[in-house]
Amino acid sequence: MRGLPVMTTQKNLLDPGFELTLRPMRYPAFYDRYRDAIKNTWTVEEVDLHSDVADLAKLSDGERHLLGRLIAFFATGDSIVANNLVLTLYKHINSPEARLYLSRQLFEEAVHVQFYLTLLDTYLPDPEDRTAAFAAVENIPSIREKAQFCFRWMDSVEKLDSLQTKADRRRFLLNLICFAACIEGLFFYGAFAYVYWFRSRGLLHGLATGTNWVFRDESMHMEFAYSVVDTVREEEPDLFDEEMGRQVTTMLEEAVEAELQFARDLCGDGLPGMNTDSMREYLECVADQRLVRLGLAPRYGSANPFGFMELQNVQELTNFFERRVSAYQVAVEGSVSFDDDF
């Protein structure tokens, strides 16, 4: 006599377990994001920093201070993101399609770390200066504050072996939102603004070129994380209550303040076209965009004061696509809009 058929129930994205098979594909959109990311491949060796060396001699003392602090932050920022990706996201997002994308993202974070290492080697020829830059998380208060913000949200889920309860899932979602909206979506976007400010003044073209490619990667990382949030919201809408909304808004407020401390350190009394007040407006504008994308009310109502952001990135991205089509068999297809990213 045959046994009764085994009944299976559909699992949600954050249910404990480790699904292994790609067929039948439950989350094809994640697989599509993985394939899109593959088309976006670039290497550090393609970034020409030769002209930047001559530009360094043209910088004022204030500009050199800003640049030194900026690359000191870059030296460890992506490593923190990569650690959270491996230790938290890969562990708890139960979808082989999503893990394909996360594996690709980890590769991209490694390329970013290599790019910033190359910047340090190029901009700081003195080994002691480079060592100090790598120790910035311990020695520079404005960078330490941002790192501690990141570590606090990493530590909040460190001991979770699986997401057994709704409280566990909320903790995980807050970690995911923190790294997407606050770290990649605010800390890094603040850093990008400084890069494009230099570029708008005809300086550090190599840095801006490499940063454009990093920027595109980070934009895709954010959208993947948001798509995970969207999926969980569909599957478990009760997780997204008013308390969650208040926690996310408070988180972004804290991120803005941490980034403003960094801006005060970088800008001092102000530089031509770049100061703490304008950076505050920019960060508040970006924070509002992150909140709206998450289905929450904007907090600040500030406008973007940096017109050079859209101009510089769209121009460079066009150049990126043109050279990828001519230089590689796998070309990037489709169009990209930056209307909502700044």
C-alpha cells in the first residue's frame, strides 16, 4: 500500500531553512537582478588615475584635508558592508536566486575595496599616511562615529541563527534597511557628492570615473535590498507596523547626524561650493528619498543643493555605456534614470 503524499507548504522569503534548487524558480526577479549585475562588470585596472596625481598639487590645504578624510572613510566602508552581507544577509534570505545576487554583490564589494586601496596607494605615497588612513575607524572621531553606527546594527542580529519569530524578522529587516538606506544609500552618497564636487571644478577625473561605476553598483545594491523588503511586505504585511516606521525614520535621522559630523570634519569653515549647510540639505533630501521608497513619509522636505550631481553622473554613465559596448562582448542594455537617486 502506497503511503500518503507528502504535503508541502509554500515558504516565505525569511522562513528558516536553506533552499537549494533554482527550479521551480520562486523569485525570478532576484535572478534577473543577478543577470543585470553581470552585465555591469568593470575592473580597477580600467580606471586611469594618472591625471589625478598632477591635480593633487593644485589642491588647497582644506581640499587636501577633505580628500584625505574621504579616502580614509572609503578604505573601510565597503569592507563593513561586505561583512554584513556575508554574516547576515546571505544567512537569512532563503532564496537561491537572491543568494546568486548576493554572491555577485560580494564580488562587487571586493572590487570597490581594491579601487579604494589603489586610491590610497596613488594619493598617499607615504606608507605611514596609508597606515593611518586604514586605522581611521579607530583614530578619526567622525569616521569612528559612522562605523559604530554600522556595527550597532550588525550586532543587533549577530546572534540570530534563524528568524523564528516576528521580532527576529523585524530585527533582520532593520539591519537590511540600515545597510541599504543609511550606509549604501546615505553615507556613500554623501561621499559621492564630495567626489563630484571636485569633478565639477575640473579636478580628479580618475576618481570621478571610478566612483561612477561604484555608484552604479551601489544603486543596484540598494534596489535589490528594497526588492527584498517589498517581497517580505507582500508575504508578511503585519511586520510593517507603525513602530517599524518610527524605528526606520529614527535610524535615518541618526544616520544624517553621523554624516553631518563627518561633513563638519571635511568642510571646516567651508570650501568654494561645498560647506556643512549645503551638505545638510543634500543629506536631508537623500534621506527623504529613502523614506519615500520604503513607503514612509518624508522627514525633512529639503531640496538637493548640488546641481553638479545629476550632470556629472549622467554624463559619465553615458560614457560608461558607450565604452562597454565597444570594449566587451556583453553590453549593458536598456536605459538608466537618475531622477530619483539623488
